[in-house]
Amino acid sequence: MPRYREEDGQPCVDVRVPAIENLFDKRDPAPFRDRDLDPGLREYLYDSADDLLSQGPPRLVFWLEKPCEPKSLEEPVREHFTYELERLTRGRRRDVRLGFVTLLIAFGLIAFFIGLAQVVALELTNAFGSALKEALTISGWVLLWRPVEVLIYDGLPWRRRRKVLENLLAAPIDVRVG
């Protein structure tokens, strides 16, 4: 039995609540925004869109017992995921900047450590000198680990998160009573 039902060939993420108020966070309102989505709802919508990522944007269907104006639900959902996408993009931009700065620092330190390793190899010809030379060389290359991780490997999950949020923004939203 599939986890998500389909409607006109499009997967649907169904959310059932008694009233529209149940969809919003009841804690202190976030500054600069009138209403924030309930944390459980946010997580459910995100996880569902992640499950359905290969199928494109899902249809978000909100089933309410009390009727409401569709705009009163559609706007906050779109605003929330627009904000999340902007926040994700800002964070990635900040991480990439930091990655390039640490990459430049790492290159400078690699040159220093390799140069120092060559001096050690010339001055200390015993086993200790050989071990110190190798330790300096390896230490220099290890400095590249974090910049490469930030610039390359952290980008892979970021792309997936961005695509999930884009799909949530593109998802048609239906408000139904029943």
C-alpha cells in the first residue's frame, strides 16, 4: 500500500486538522512574521516532499473541519518555505566564502609545512628527522580536509535540501472541508 495517495497522477500529501489555527505555531510569534507553521507540520511537509523528490512537486491537501479562505493557508505556507529557501541559500553562501578563505589559509600552511619538512630532512638525517618530515608533510595536506569538505561534499546534501524546498514552493495547495 503506497504511503501517499495519488490524484490525477500527482502524489498528494494530506494533512487533516480540525481548524486552520492547528497548522500554526502557538508559541511566541516569530518576529517579523504574523504566523509561523507548526514545527511538526513543517517537518512532515519537508519529509514528505523529500520522500517524493523524484516525482516532482507533490500536491499539498489540507483537510479542515471548518472552512476557511484558501489564501489564509496558502500564503503562510509559501512564505514559510520561501524564507527557509532564502535561509538555506544564505547559509550555503556563507559556508562557501568560509571554505575559500580556509582553502587559501591551507595552501599557505601547506607550503610552509612542506618547506619546513624539507629543512628537517636536510638537518635531521636520523629516524626522528624522517618521522618529523613525514608528520609535517601529512599535517600540511590534512589542512585541506575541511575546505574540501565545505566546498565539495557539503554541497551535495545542500542541493537536495534546496530541491525539496523548491518542490514545496511549486506544490499546488488545496484546502478542502471534510
